[in-house]
Amino acid sequence: MAEVGATDNAALLQYTTGTEVGGMQGNFGNGEDEEMGSSHPDLTKVAARKNLNETAFFFPHLTAGEDGTVRMTFTMPEALTEWKFMGFAHDAQLRAGGLIDTVVTAKDLMVQPNPPRFVREGDAIEFTVKVSNQSDQPQQGTVKLTFVDAATLAPADAALGNTATEQPFDVPAKQSRSYSWRIAVPDGLGFLTYKAVGATAQASDGEEGFLPVLSRRILVTESLPLPIRGKSTKQFDFKKLLDSGKSDTLRHQSLTVQMTSQPAWYAVMALPYLMEFPYECSEQVFNRLYANALARHIANSDPKIRRVFDLWKNTPALDSPLTKNQDLKSVLLEETPWLRQAKAEGEARRNVGVLFDANRLDDESARALRTLAERQLSGGLWPWFPGGQPSEYISLYIMTGFGRLRHLGVEVDVAPAVKSIESLDAWMDERYRDIMRGSHPELYVPSYTDALFLYGRSFFLEDHPVSSGHKIAIDFFLQQARTFWLKVDSRQSQAHLALALQRFGDKKTPLAITRSLKERSVSNEELGMFWRELELSWWWYRAPIETQALMIEVFAEVAQDTAAVEGCKVWLLSRSKPRPGRPRRPPPTRSTACCCAARIY
């Protein structure tokens, strides 16, 4: 027990400790020391220490009594070592104090094994045990090392070649001696439990712990996609699986088939990621609103969906396939990265049931919308972070997101977006005047930001028509888009231009852009419809997921090409579905938002 107190003049700490370490002190056979001195100690009756925790206790919040003393009771771990005691205290006047001291747990006879952190199949090691004599007299006795299977408690000494389990010891006063056993680890062993005990006629000690045995084999996960579109029957050849029969050393672990009848569910599974993103910048606040609005739209589209999610809240129905497969959940595989990834994935899926709770949806949506309204500056723009300068780009991103939600049929209040339009129009008018002051403005190629603005602005032509003061600037960018769209070196921006021109009334140029996009595409039964040009970059206008999402939107709205839309969805699905054995890096929230919206088409 420890007591902590404080005086009136200074914040001081005082403490007293008392510890006990279990074990047998004599009491062998009939318990008479005279007879034990002349007979072999019965090591089976030695109580081995098992609680070897490295932290004895941690009490972060303790309140003193009326006399200013804090009392706490804890169980001391059984490790024989030196412990550090650290205490901190403060009173109502903010006076503070602290102390650091040490306490040692020890016995007259200490048996301390030195196990490795793990062994691997095929290893041959020397397992050492140190016997320490802390008394003032020499100690003679016997030390014993045994192993058992941690799961079945069956003896494992024979399998390890540990035939001579006992060794005599003679340790002078205040000294220690090391004793070793040579063991060889065969194949097929799981976790082991070691137990080292020693005894004399007067004292005894022992320690018990776990020894992991890792396989010498490497777990290799091979996956084969099985694309089947529509009602059809196909034959697939598992060539690597067939060839594996020629190996003399390969051992099969499992064969798992995963199937989803509705790939759009992956969009639903991604929504909690948008909800739980920890940052509070304006972009992430809007993405939370985006996720809640999409979730409400999906839940309200069919009452059966909400009922299903209500059932899933407290059931393992949304667990990752890997965590459902009990055959794979052995103790060793628990420590492998791919299974830990499956646990994280299962936790995220379980959150979907919570996401679709009606009360939570309404509350979170209202809170996110209120936060955006509070952060919106008087001119209509949003700062990137609270208290910052207005950001035209972030404001454009949020305005475009509001427009996309409404375009998908989601019920959402777009008043904040409409409020930002006049300032964004003025921003583009200023960009137009800068261009006109340069040389050869007639050769100006629209930038990526210009394309994004025209796309976002096209959602609100009825809510806020282009004013006469900004019409010249907007018409200039539209005309340059019609003339130089082929020189825009970003497919995402070309898709923005095609959709914007379509909504601004141009019916010819958007079709030409979609034809060009399709001519440059590649179609594959497994990967769907995609593009081979390398646009990988840190820039937002070259992000592959957002670009593919725009391809789906442009082929659905402009070209009305159902086959192309389905092909683009297949590629998007292949990049976002879980892949067994491969850890997944969390995608940007912008990519997740675009991906979720694209799958609703």
C-alpha cells in the first residue's frame, strides 16, 4: 500500500510501500528441514511466478482524503527486479510536487530464466537460467526446466530434445550461476510454455512464461479476380494452384472465395471513413456533411436498407471475411499484418450500422451544416482553417460538392453554396482581366482551376444566373474551352469542361470530348475501361480516383454510354475493393467522396 500526503506549507509527497512475492519457503514433503536436507527437493510443488507485467500500476487520477492522504492498493507483479515509483500531486492552489524512488522485489533464492522473444522452427538454442543466491549462506539444490504446449498443456520436452530436465546447483552466498539446456525446435510446434523452478531445503523459486514458435515457412497469399458481368457462366484456370502440386515443401493453408452481388456496397462501406476523419478544416467538415447526406439518401431510397443496417449494428454481419473465417484465427496469425488489417477493416464496416442511425444522421448533418455556415465569411468564401484568410479554391471545392450532391438527387440545403457564387464569379472576372492584360489572350488555354470553376458553376445556373458584370469573363473561358480543350493535358479537366459546356448549352463540343476520351481508353474484361497514360502526380487534377469518377459522370450525362459507365465502374471497383494479404493505405477524403458519388450513378 502507498500513502501520499501534502502539508500546508508546501506540496510534498511521502509514501510507504510494502510488497510480497509469492513462492514456497520450505514445506517440501513432510515439511521438516532436517529431512529435506538429506533428500531430493520435490520441484513439482514449487509455485512458479507468472505475473511478469512490466507496469505494476498506473492511477492517473487519485483524490486525497480529508487528512490529505491518498491511499491506493495494488497487486505487485511477480518479476524479480527493481521498480521505479513516480508520484505527482497538486492542490487547489496549484502547488505541485513530485517524487521518484525505487523499490526492489527479491528473494533469498531467485530462479530467472532468460528466454528469447521467439524461436523459429529448426532453431537449436541454449536456453539459460540464472540462479541467484541473495542469502548469507551457500545454497545447494536442483533447478529444473520443462516445456509444455500452451494450447493443450501436453509435455513438449521430448519433441524439443530436452531429456535431462534437472541440474544440480551450488551457488555461493551473494552470487549467481547460469545453467543451460540445449533444445532443438522441430516443425509443427505452436506456442510453448516454459517453466523454470529451483529449490533447496530452505527456499524455492520459479518462473513461468510463454515462448512463441514461429513457422519457418512464409505465408503467401495468392488472389485471382473472377470478373463475371451479367448472367453468364465462365471457366477460370487456377494455374498457380495447379502448379503448386509439384512442390514437395508447399503446404496449403486455406482456400477462400469472396463474392459481392452488389459492388455499390463498397461505396457504403467507405462512408464511415469520411465521417471519422479527425481534422477540422473546412474541407473535412464538408466531407462529413457529404457522407451524412449520401447516407440519408441511400437509407431513404428503400426502407429495407435502413432495417438491414439496424440489424447489423450489433451483429458480425459486416465483419471482414478474414475475421469471420475461424480456421485462419490461430495465435500466430493474430500477429501478422494482413490479419490486423482485416480487424481494422471489420471495425470500419461495423461502423456502417451506426452511420445509418436516423437520429445520428440528422444530428451530424445539422452540426456540419451549421459549422460551415459559421465559418463562411461575409463575402461568401470559406477559409481553409478557422480564422484563416478566405480561400477561393476551398470555396470552389465546397460549392462544387453541394452542387454534385443535389445533382445526385440528395436533399441538401445549397444556400451556403449559392452565397459563395458571387465572390467566386468576381474571382474569375479578376483572372480574366489579368489574362487580357497579357500578350495574345486569344491563345489562352484554360487551366485546371478554370475547368473546375466552370464545372462547379454549371450546377447553379438557375439558382444564380451569371450576372451581366461577369458574363464577359465567363463567356471568354467557355469560348477558350471550346477552342483549346484538346490542349488541356488532364483528363479530369477535360471531363470538367465537357460537363460544363453541356450544361451551358453547347451540345457539340462535349460529344467531341467524350469521343476523344473513349478513343484513348483501353477496355479489359478484368479491369474494365481505363486509360494507360501516366498521370500519377501529387496534383489534385491528376488524381486517378477522382479522374475515373469524372469519367463515369461524363459518359453517363454527356455520351449516355451505359457500357462505358459500367466499364469505368469496374476499374474503380478494382482499385478500392479489399485485397487479401495487402495492407491498404487510407485514401484521401477527396478521393473517397468522389468514389462514393460515382457509384450512385
